[in-house]
Amino acid sequence: MLKRAVIIYGPPGSGKGTQAELLAKKFGFIHFDTGRYFEALLHSPETQKNPVLRRERKNFDNGILLSPSWVLKVVAKATERIAKAGLNIVYSGSPRTLYEAFGKNNDGLFKILEKHYGKKNITVIKLNVRGGTSLRRNSRRLVCAVCGLPVLAEAKAKKCSFCSGPLKKRTLDKPEVIKIRLKEYENRTYPILAKAKKGGFKVKTVDGEPEPYKVFERVQGACGLN
């Protein structure tokens, strides 16, 4: 398979992480889950000693997007390592702002991906779900406190099906925080799709309302993987 990069967008609860995990498991992509990465970083003991991390943690826990310049620096460095290793990569919801995506002088994440993967091998996918679906899924969602894997809202599980670890609710999934995240997505992330399309990148829209396996069939088709 050609080296590929996939960026999956969608509002909170649209299934970005689930679809990225499926691509990782079936096709060997590296799922760079920046949300999980930053959550672990910003809730580490080191946060208390570093004023920048303290600032970013406050934004993170309140549903406000992290500082774009700081995020781009961290994500770009990790992306370079993955790309130079010759691995396929998939992002779930990142880059989150126009600055992170394109930088000041076209030096954002899209440029880095184009350099290592080639524009024709980069696919941007937009998962569409209704606002009510987003609120319902997120307000019911739990994740494993041990391995971090999510549990579908409909599963009604009491422990992780993978490692049997206890389940917890993320700070991001409080109803009041979800509403802020929805506005942040609409105002700061959604415009990336239009600019990416204008720049010649493949942008595909997929209905995120059906069950995950059905959505995955369409995601594979959008990426040319079936």
C-alpha cells in the first residue's frame, strides 16, 4: 500500500477516533490521537511545574482549543518522526485551527504531510452528524481509565471490553463543555475543510450517523482502500 495520510474531521461525538482506530487496526495506520496525547500531557504531574502547560490545561478542561502555535510545534515534531519512519498516519480531529493546518506562510501540518506523503495520498474526511447526536453520544460516553479506549454510548458496559479496566467520564464530555466544543469546531475547525479543498486536497464527506462499521465501509471507500 502507498504511504497515506488521512485526516478525519467532525463535531464532538461524530466518531473520529473510532474510525481512526479502525484504519489503524485494519490497514496499519498510526493513529495520532492528539486529543488523547494532549490530555495525558496536560494532566501529568509536570503540569504543575510548567506555566505553559498550566495555561493549556485550563483551556483544555474548559473545551477551549489549545494555543495553535504551541500545538503546531508539538504535533509537527511528532508527525515528522512518524513520516520519516515510513508509516501511514491518521489524525482524528487534528489540526484543529487554520494556523495549525496552514501556518502563517503555508508552513503548517498540511505542508509537512504534503512533503512526506504527496498531495494525492492525503485524504481529508468530514463526518457529518446532527447536533443532537453529538450531545447524546458525548454525554453518555465513557473511556477506559487504564487503556483509554472509548465505550460506545449504546453498549451500556460496566468495564472495558479490552482490558477489563474501570470506566471513567472525560472532563471534555460534560454537557456544558460539549456545547463550547461544538462552537469551537464550527468557528475554528470547519473553515479548514474549505481551504484544504481550495488548495487541491481531497476532501470527502461521510455520513457519521449509522453504526460505526457501516460508517467505516464508507470511510474506506473515500480513502480508496476497498
